[in-house]
Amino acid sequence: MTGRTHPIDFTSPPAEGRSLDVRWIHGSESARHNTDPEIQVHAYDAHTVILRQNMAVNYEAPFLFLLFGNDRAVLLDTGATAAAEFFPLRRIVDELVARWLADNPRDRYELLVLHTHAHGDHVAGDGQFADRPDTVVVGADRATAWAYLGLGGDLDRVTTLDLGGRVLECLASPGHHQAAVTLYDAYTGFLFTGDTVYPGRLYVQDWAAFRDTIDRLVRLTDMRAVSHVLGCHIEMTTTPGVD
């Protein structure tokens, strides 16, 4: 690919194409006769895509997120299924990147794969990207992930990750998992909380760390314009207290 469009201004969010009034897929009653796609793709705007895995493929049905910047895109999490035959994440991401580059030509464009934490339903698809050109897959373990993001012993520290004009803020958020991180995207106002906060039953590994994380997230959101808090699952039913 040759040529390059003018840089996108990620400091001025667009006024249109930013809806989360979406009917999310949940899988059919019979996995064998499933009628939903393996991965639901929702373009929140021209540079932000929300993906959901089909519950008929894996009961965890996690959400994944693909964010485009001027120099690289980031994929947050890789889902609960390793096999591309049943969960074609690499193909879908490649198609989305190719479509974006057709509208926004770049001489070279990188894909960065990060994780909200290291549980299996968020890292299973990593292997699909192992041989992808211009791709960096960052390990989800605490030492690797936190080092890459510049996080360390000071849990109040907020670091930045620049995708090329689109800057994400990163915060260590252990409690659900010791390696958990939260990311804030000023362009959309999205706060990506992984499995720390979502509508449903929350699972806590370390209560002291979890309480501290929630306090820090509240302080963070007091100083940011947050449009949506986006966890990686929806586990509520119409009956309170029932998963």
C-alpha cells in the first residue's frame, strides 16, 4: 500500500455514528443449528469497532474491542476460543483493518494486541495472530503486560499508549485478576474495564485489591469525560440474582 491520507484528528470526536443501542447476539438455543454469526461486529464510529463472540461458540461470549489510530490499531483481548474454524477472529480483524486502510491509506500500519487480563476467555485467540505481519502480541501476564504499558508498583500511576494521535490512558486494576488493566479512550469516552466492572455477577480474586481498584476508578472518572463503562461480559437475566 502506498500513499497516506492526512492524519485523523482524534481530539475532535464525530457527532454521528456513535450509538450503543445494539441488540447483541447471544447464540441460538441449539449450538448445532446456530443462526448468529460467530462474531458480531458493531462499528461504533469509523475508527472504533466492538466485537462480541457468540455464546453458542463459547458460553463466556466476551466482548473485544478494535481501536484505530493514525499509526496503529489495538485489539483488546482475543476471546475464548483458539480455533479459527469456530472463531475466525484473525480473518474478521484482517478484513476490518483492510477496510479501514482502504479509507485511510498508510505506507505501513501496525496491529497491537493487548489484554484486559490473563484469564483464558480473553487470550485464547492469541495464536491466530502469531504469524501476522506488522503485529505485536503482548503477553497477558502481569510482568509482561504491565511492563509494556509502563505500569508498576505505584497503582495510582496513569500511563499513556499512543496509537498515533489517539492516546489511551492505562491504569493497573487488580482484584478480579492480578494482571488486570483498565484503559480510557478520550476519543470515544469509553472506559474499558475488562472483567472488573460489567452488568452481572462480578468475580473477585483479591478483595482488598478490588476495593482499591474501584476507588481509583471512581477518582479517575471524576476527572474524565466517560461516555460508557464497557466491561467484557453481559451476564444479567431478567430475573434479579440469576446469571
